[in-house]
Amino acid sequence: LACFVESRHDGRALEAVVRFTQARSHPGEPAGAASSAVDATRAIVYLHAYAPLGGNMRNKVLHEIDRQVGRRVGLTVGLNMRGAGRSDGRTSWTGQPEQEDVRSVLDMLSARRLRLHAARHPPADRLALLRQLQARGFADAADGDAADDVECVRLPRVSHTLLCGYSYGAMISAAVVGPEEYPQLGIDHAHISYPYGVVWALALHRRAWYLQRLADAVAAAAVSHAAAIGNHAADTSPSSSASSASACGRSAHQPRTLFVAGTCDSYTAAATYSRWWDQLHARALQAVAAAWPQLDAADAQLAVARALAVVRVPNADHGWVRREAEVVDAIDAWWR
């Protein structure tokens, strides 16, 4: 569904493609064959590279991820942040408006309602969109003919969301920290070619803020995983009671972060990436030690490993030309 959503930052129209995956069997398939291949509780939001340099949601890397991984989830959203594609506005100097652009989509997923831009979608257009959804089986024809009914179509109930950002999109998505803002969406982050070496240029004087926010998020995620490990150990001890199992909150989502980068990245040297990732790991390990001193070293390392994963692709550069499949494989293996 090609549409325009409204940015909660300033009401600008943002171009988006919302794709529903219909989990039903096709003729000749056993009953339930399609539904078994699609997890309707999962969603992916794609965030593109720097718009002034041509970045948009139709980037080849994101397209390949959607083609291979996105087809197995219930809902995907490709978003053109301000200044990209047919979206209104221009790329900001700080990235703050772009963060709100992303939250506009997350608000939509959380509310399970499409929120279309009124000026870009007059009543006749809204009715046409509703007819599209009905024709594809995503809205019941009995929903009615009222033009606003397209916004009454229920989106899938999402409990596991991947923010998949490429380059500049990774910088923006990392600043949208999910657990405290959107706990019901179960947000994980996949950062492809995070532009560590040029954050200063993309966000002017906010480089330290972006990197600190990301480090804090990884550390908090590691503590969350440590809590799950520690509570599980307590539950399985001889003195544990049945009630403690329900109290530990193991059903809560423990967020994860994946970095995928080439060793020949154009903007960040491999050694620089390695030093930074080591720092993130050490910071997360310190946070786990402070919050869960009773965990042994192996469990503390396990908690950090669950929160933070890194894939280095030999000889790949920032553009991933003819190397997109390796990014897809990394994300597909990790996000299960």
C-alpha cells in the first residue's frame, strides 16, 4: 500500500510503503502452509541512507532484506524520512525531526491503525485505498464505504519489531530507543554500516549525544538479558517456588542490537569499528556487573552477547554493491 503518513513532528507528509503479508494458503498448498511461513506478530521498519546523497527506502540493500526476510513477517513499512523521495521537507542538521518521523510509524503500529496525511489523501483517494485492501483480502468488504474507513482497518498485532537502518538510517533508528517508549512492540535494532566515522557531519554538534544514547541502550539491553538469566537460575534452584517463575517477567522482550559492517567501509575504518564495538561491549559488561553482581563471569558475558552482536564482512564497503546477500544472511540468521 503506497501512501503518505503524517509526521508527528510538524505534520509533514512522509512517503511510505506498507506491505501486509497475507498468511493464507494458495491453491494446491496444504492448509496452513502459508501461515506457517509467516509470523504475523513480527514487523520490520526500514530506514534509508542519507537523503542528500540519494538515500531512500528503495535502496538495494533494504530491498533485498525485504525480499528475503520481510516476506516472512506480518507487516513491513518502508519509510522515506523528510527530504527523501516524495516526502515533504528536507533533511535536518540534527536528526531530531527524523527521529519523530520514525516514531510516527511506530505510533501507527502501536495503535494498529493507518494514519494517513489528510492533504495527500482526500476522501476519494482514501476510498480507493480501502478498495485496494479489500481486493487483496486485508479488509472486510463489510467494513463499509465511508472514506475514513481505510484508517479503521486493523493492522496486525505486532509484538516483535525490527528497526532496520542503513547508514544514516542506522544513526536515526539507534536514537529511537524502543523498550521504554514502545514496550508492546518488542523493538530490536539492525544497524547496517552505522556511520560512526561521520556522525559529527550528519548531526553537527550532537555526535556525543547519539553515541551515548546508543551505548546506554546496549547496556540497558544487556542488563535486561542478565535479569532473565539471573531469574531463570533462581527459578530452577531447589528452593524456588512456582510463583517466582511468573514473577520474573520472562515473557517481557529483551531487546537486541546487531551491527553489520564491511571491513572496507568508506567512512569508518575496520579498526575504528572494532575499538568502538569493544567499548560498547565493555560498557555493557560493567552495567551487568553493577546490576547483577551475583552472576558469574560466563553468564555476564552471555547476557552481553545476547544484547550485542557484530558481523564483520571481509572486503565489503559502505555501498554493499553485489554484496547485499551477505547483509541479508547476517540479519536472517540473527533475527529469529
